Amino acid sequence: MKALQPIRGKHVIDGEIVYINPKTGSEEFTTNQRRCSTHYPDPYLREQFPVKMEAFDVLQVHGLNVEKKPYYERKDMLYKLLKVIDGDTVEYVSYESDLVKAWNEAVEKNREGLIVKQRQSPYEHDRSYNWLKVKNWRFECDNVVGFTAGENARSNFFGSLVLERNGKLRGCVGSGFSDWQLRQLKDIFSDAEKTAKPFDTSIVGEDYIALKLNLKVRVKYYQLTQNNVMRFPIFMGVVESSM
């Protein structure tokens, strides 16, 4: 990354490339994915969607492995390394001891969550009791308009529920179901009348059976894509059901 070239020596920095919408101040996953999907984006794309690196941690300093050092010491090393860098391109993410403040900021900026780290912890390559991820779930209730076919262990039930809200596709939820809920929903689908598909198969992403239902479910998800479709939705339960 050219922005890090002013730092002399060999270093390994842990960070994330993000796009922050200047109008909302929120991180946008879909826009960032579009911007970073090519090694050679055209100048217009670079100007329209400027990305930055948020630096969290450091693994090597001047070629020396510092993973065993306490987290607070590594943060100090990282801060000193990044002092010569343009903050508009690479941002040092400071340690926040006030978890309530950190969480409120994550929610305000539409981030996926927080990694809560023990100050004395070494660098962790996997999740542990020293490094805990707290996810910023969003919750909503959506209407079920159909289902996709199930495979393998779910072949006798369904694959996912096709959801809509205010006439717009919200995505498909295929995880979070208990065995009892699978059977409950299968019985509801068996008694329901088939109807025309409200969304084209190409938009949903796979073939599905559309049903005439009065079925509302609660789901949780990470974020919305640019098309307002939920990312990683998980089924939470039936809110309303009547035939």
C-alpha cells in the first residue's frame, strides 16, 4: 500500500480497508467491495469512492515479531509508526477503554461490531477469551412470500425463506431454524396456495416457490447491501401466522 511507504523498515500491520460515506459518516460494505474488486480501478472510481485503511494492531516492527507483547504495548508501537502517515489515507484506531462509548460509536457509524481485547493479551490469530467479537446485529420483521428447495438434511423441508418488506425484496434467510420450526413452517407451506412470483428468480438469486401467505417472521442481520438486501440474515422466530 503506497500510503505506508513513508514508514521505513519491515513491518506487518493488521488493519482493514474501508469506505466511509462522507454524507452519512457510515462505513458501506457493498460500496467498499465494489471499489476493491479490481487491482486497477479507474481514476473516476478512486475519486468517487476513496478508501482508507484503519490500522488496529501490529505483528512485526522493524522485522522483529512483537506478537507476544501485550496489546497496549503493540498499540503504542503502532501509534509511533503511523505518526508520519497521512491520516486521511491510513487511520490509527486508538484503544478505547470505555466500552459503552465504543459500542455507541460502532452503532452510529454502522460498523459490524467490536473486537474487545484484553490489554495484556498477545496477538491472537483466532477468537479467544482474550479477543471477543461483539456483533452489531440489526433486527426487523418481514413477510414470507415463498421458499427455496432444501438439500441434504433439509431436503424434506426447505432451504430458505424468501422475504419482502414494503413490496421490496429483503433477501433469503436459511439459517437459525430449530427442528420444530422447520416442521412448523413446512406444515404452513403445505396448506398454502401457490401464487405468481413477486420477484424474478434472477433477483432472488435462485429458484423458489411463491405462496399466498400471511406469515411474518423476525430476523437479525449484519448490514444491508446497496440494493437494501440483508447480509447474513438469521431466522429468529415466527411473529404472526394465519391462513
